Amino acid sequence: MIFAGADATGFEDRHCTLYYTWRAQIRRSYTKLSASSDMKTQLVCAVVIQHHPISHDVRHFPQMLEWMVTVTTPWIFVLNMGYDAEWVHQMIRQHHILSIIPVRKREDCPIYRIRGRYRKQMRRSFDCITYPSM
């Protein structure tokens, strides 16, 4: 049984200061690495590397999930708040995998204001958890 998790990180391509990029009107570009792995053995199962000026974690998730499923089918998939979208839950559940993603809207937002069946389910399941303020 595979207990899977995924996350992404970005790498800066240039070593120039923020002031220089503003003065020279250079748009910063980043290389984004998204990886999913087995959380028990820490074995990396799928990696997606993209080069875009600005990109979000969710953008690369469909390709990463397809590669993960071709290697092995996990029974649970844990992601961070950056992947909190109803279509991500639906995509994971179509492969008969349990998805656990914390909801971005926290205790100040009532459950009836949260959209999506699986997002409401996550909010109800983890309602008692208080997140540290940033």
C-alpha cells in the first residue's frame, strides 16, 4: 500500500537583485519542480519540471498524477493547501484514491460558504485543527 504525497518548489534562474530586475524591466523566470513520492519509504515516483515566468503548483498536478498512477496506485494522496481545488479532489477520486488536502478558508469562513463536495468534506473532517497564523 502506497501512502503518497506531493509538493512543488521553485528555483530562480538568475542571480540578480530585485532592484536591478525592476530598473532593467526584466521579468523574473523560475524553474518549477513538482514531485510526488511514497511517504513511508520516501521513494520518488513522479517528477514534473517546468520553466515558466510564474506558475502555480496546481498547474502541473494532472501530469504528475498520471505519472504517479502509471508507476503505482496509492491508496491515499496527501497534498498541501496549494492544491486545494475541487477538480483536484475529483481527479484523485476518479482513480479510487483517497485525497486529503486542507481547505484554504479556515475557521473564519462557515462551511456553507465553501464550494465543492470534497472540499466541504475536508473542512468538516479537519474543523477542529487550528492552523498557525503566518
